[in-house]
Amino acid sequence: MPTIARLTALEILDSRGRPTVRATCTLASGASGTASVPSGASTGSAEVLELRDGDPARYGGLGCRTAVRHVAEDLHLALAGQPFDQAGLDRAMVALDGTPNKARLGANAILGVSLAFARAAATEAGVPLYRYFADLAGVPLATLPRLTINLFSGGKHAGGQVPIQDVLLVPVAARTIDEGLAATYAVYQAAAELTARKYGTRALTADEGGLAPPFPDAEAMLADAVAAIEAAGLAPGSGVALAVDVAASHFHREGRYHLGGDPLDSAGMIDRLAGWRASYPIVSIEDGLAEDDWANWPTLRARLGDDTLVLGDDFLCTNPARIRRAIDAGAASALLLKVNQIGTLSEAAEARALARDAGWHVTVSARSGETEDDWLADLAVGWGGQQIKVGSITQSERLAKYNRLLAIEAETGLPVVTWPEE
Ligand code: PGA
Ligand code: ZN
């Protein structure tokens, strides 16, 4: 087992210019690994705690110097000199933290170390990171994830000009990452022209690089996406399909969904989603209901059937207890996996295994605040994710992951998951 010799960390800036943690783990063998932690804006309330300094005079309180100190002092002193495997290290950090939501040491400190150790251990073993992740989860390396790429943005990522958060392109006909990206580029260019003409705005983009013109409503976002696919000479549905991140928690107040027009109750919201599914080529609907609307998620799943993924992000928060409850209730059919929602690789692996054992699909996802680090691509491949969600193709913190997928594709020759697989 690798022995940790030294843990260090640095406060760096994410794609929104906000501080985050970059951790480095050096092993006794001399091998070392560095990893950076992402950060969400459209967060679920069951996420573990991202520790911020709270000093209003510095980055509006968002500084990460305390979390950095927790890596370089507390975690270093407690863990250096000892041999660990990934599960043992993650368990030790959870125990050292001692809180249910990683509030003492900070999930950003803990995840930085969990990831940096993974990189160092992969280097020590002489294997690519995706293979280390595959071995960790006991998953055969067989496929690459299908791309789901942000085209249009709204909600918390775009100043709320329209309530729903993302309309994504799913290049279903593409057999390779390379083809999927080329198709996405064509649609993105067509969409930029179409929206500039229609809304008279320049190609303004949101946090994840999606186009964010002043759509009058969610239906316009969906219709414009279909029009852009057609304008690019591709077939909506069979060539390029759509996915939607409704992020419904963020427009749900006092039991009503404020989607524009009259507020909807849960049944009305489910009707609206089923209507979108009938009118547009949608293969996946994320957070179609609010994170605490437990009673109605099973109806949503039943209404959308097996041909549309009912994907839980804020609803599940990569949290094994929430996932178990949702499986028992028949409340979803897919997990959106964000490692920093739970704070260690081992707990995220448990979340993945629960979802897969229940026959669910897994979408491995970035956050809206990202860095140039590319470990997410290795994770999505290593854990056999059916889909990956990274954002658009216009910003380098996203492209780092797409470019890493291209490199993994060239190195392994693995095929992209076909739909429906299995
Ligand atoms: P984030 O949200 O801003 O919390 O990263 C992205 C998402 O909802 O999928
Ligand atoms: Zn989401």
C-alpha cells in the first residue's frame, strides 16, 4: 500500500475567479499527484460543506485558506507516515473530520487529498488514472461515456433570464468522442447564428459556456435547440437528441413551481415535463422536480417511462442514503454523480455501485465552477459512466476534460456506449 509522505495544498482560482483548493500528495516512493477541486453554484441542500474562510474583505468571504491549512497541517500531521489504500484513506479522513457533512475540515480539503492520493497511487503503480479508477470500483474498462454537452443556459448559471438551467446536446449517432464533438461544434455554431438573429444579441454565454440569449420561456429554448440541430444538417432525435437540466429546486417555492405563467403544483409540473418529452427529442430529464418533492418523483419516473432517464442531481446529491431511499421508492432511473457533493472518492464509488446495482444509469458530472484539471474524464471512463456532463465546448476548464477524453479514446480505442445499452 502507498505510504503518504507529505500533503500540501494551494489556494487557486476556479472558472468563476473564485478560490478553490489544489492539493498535492507525495508518497514515500517519491511518486506524487496533484488535483483541483470544483465548486457548484446551483447546489443541492444535502451536499457536504465546502469550507470558506468567511472573511468579507477577501474574495467576499469565499477564500479557501482555512481548507488549505487543513490539508497541509491537520491532514498532513494525522496521515503522513502511514500506508493507505483509497478506502482506508477516505475512511480515516471522514473519521478525523467527525461531522456528518465534513464541516470541520471541509469537503474541499478532504476531496483534494482523496483525488491527489488517487493520482499519486496511479503514478506509483504505473497505470493511467482511468485504470486506477476502474480497479477502485471493480468495473471493467469497456466503453467511453456518451457526451451530453451544454448548448443553452438559464437559471442560476445565466442570471435567471429563464427558469430552467440547461438544454444539452446528446450526439446519439456518434460512435466516437471525436464524432460527438464535431457534431456538437456544428450545432453550437448554428445555434449562435440562430439566436443572434432571433434575439438580436451577441453570443453571450453563461457559467458553463452555454449560449444565454433572453429566451421568452423554456419551450423556446427547446424549440431553438431543435432548429439549430436542423440548421446544422443533423437529424433531431436520431442524430442529435436533447437532455434537459430543469434544476427545479431553484424555482420551487411554497409547494409551487414558478416556471413562468401560473405557478404549477407537482402534478402540473409533471404534465409540463411529459409534454416536453412528447414534443421534443429529449432522452434525459435532470431534477425535473424539486429536491424535497419526494412524494412526486415516483410519478415523474412512471410518466416518463423507461425511454427517458429520470436523473437526480440536487435530488440525490451523490449521497448513498438518499440514493437508497430513491431506489426503494422507484423515484428515479439515473444518478448524476458529482464527487464534491459527497467529498471522497470512496463514498462516490458507493453511490455509483448502488445506482448501477439498481439498474440505473450514471452521468458523471463536472460543476459550474471548474478548473483546468482533467481528472473527471478519467473518472467517467474508469467508472463506466453511461454519460458525461461537463458543460459547453467554448471554455478551457471544460475543454480540458473533452481533450482528455480524446486522448483516452486514442490510447484505448474503446467505443462510446450505445443507446440503449445492455
Ligand atoms: P452546479 O450545477 O452549479 O451546482 O455545478 C450544475 C448542475 O446543476 O448540474
Ligand atoms: Zn443539475
